[in-house]
Amino acid sequence: MCENITAGVIANTIFFVLTVLVGWSAFLLFRRRKLLKFFGIREQKRITVYLSNIRVTQGGSLGTDGRPRAYSGTTVTVGESLQGNLFMNLFSYLAPGLSSQPGILKYLSVSDVEVVVAPSPLREDDIDKTSTIVTLGSPGYNIVSEWVQRSLNPRMRFTNDNSAITVNGLPNITDGRQSFVQRIYDADNKRWVFYTAGLSELGTIGAAYFLVSRWRFLSKKYTTDKFEHVISVNPQNYQQSTIVI
């Protein structure tokens, strides 16, 4: 009799675990479909995140000791680089069955979407024409942002040599805490382009984080349409922001 009870408990436990796993897998699959739809990722499973390209001239860099150093070339800001990593994490998920494994196995993740994070190219011809694009920062450091403003006619754009943000019909925005998040349709290449930028590094990384962390909110509100938001970023914590427009 004890054996029957033990077998019943084991069977019930296995059934419960399988039910939870199936339900959780279905939830993850549904969430992933929404994620891919929101970013417009279909057959071409690729998204390219372009960061501001800051070029350092010879002798224009400082070492950790504050002395001028000889480095010259391309660099990116730490804040934008961290946001690029968040996009990579957004499209990764834990390998099935490994989350319960001991040691490093539990942290292994996989992704069926190629996420490319790179500094802005120096020529418009080098902009990826096949994938969804996320561009960070103003046209001053990002030729992809310049291309968006010239070719896709976004409602929110930089003006006055990138010292202000203009929104149709409203006074210019000059507050460094404010930035914008836009989803614009590129009809020529049949894809979404996301434009996230601010008047300071704080504003830009706050806008990028807003897109990564609140995509579910945005996907519910804007299923198939373009959208534009101006946000105000908390200067003490760029992960906290409020919608202004």
C-alpha cells in the first residue's frame, strides 16, 4: 500500500511539474512573438543597434592619471555601450531545462535573433538596409540618426546644431534631462526604425532604457503604428523616467 501511495505522489508531482513547464513555455513563446512583432523582426532575424561614434584625435585622450595620451580612433560612451548589451539580453532566453542545473549551466542562454551592436558608420551607404535598426544619439555623432531625420521625416528631431529638440508645433526643448523615443516606418526597406536620443548622455541612455524596459507597454498601446514620446529622465537614476509628451 505504501508503494502505491509513493507512486501516486510521484505521478502527481511529475504531472504538476510538466503542467508548469508547458504553461511557462507557452507564456515565453507568446511573449517572444509579441517582442519580435513589436520590433518588426520577421524572416530576417536581425536587429542592428547603432551607437554614437566619438572619434578621438591624436593627443586628444586622457589616461586614468589625467595625462594626455596618444590614443586616436573610434570610441563609444560607457552608457550607450551598456544599453547595447541590454538589447542583446532582451533577445536572449535561458536554454530550456538548464535553469535548474547547478553551476554555470543555469546561466546559459540562447537566441534566434542576431543582435549587432556597433558604432555609427561614417558613410550613409554603410547603414544596414536589411534589418530592424535602433539608433542612439544625435546626428552630431551618429550618421544613422542624421539619415533618419533627413529621409524618414520624424516628428521629433534635433535642431540648432543639435542643441535643441523640436517637436512639431511646440517650443524647442533644451532641457538635458529630456529625450525622445520614436518608432518610424522605413517604407523603402519595409522595416521599423527606432530613434532614441537626448540632449545629453543621460537623456540618450534614458531613452534607450525606456525602449528596452517598456516595450510591452508600448506594444499594447501601439500595435502596428509608429509612435513618438518625449520623456524626462531622472538625473539621479537614468532607469527612471516619466512621459512628458
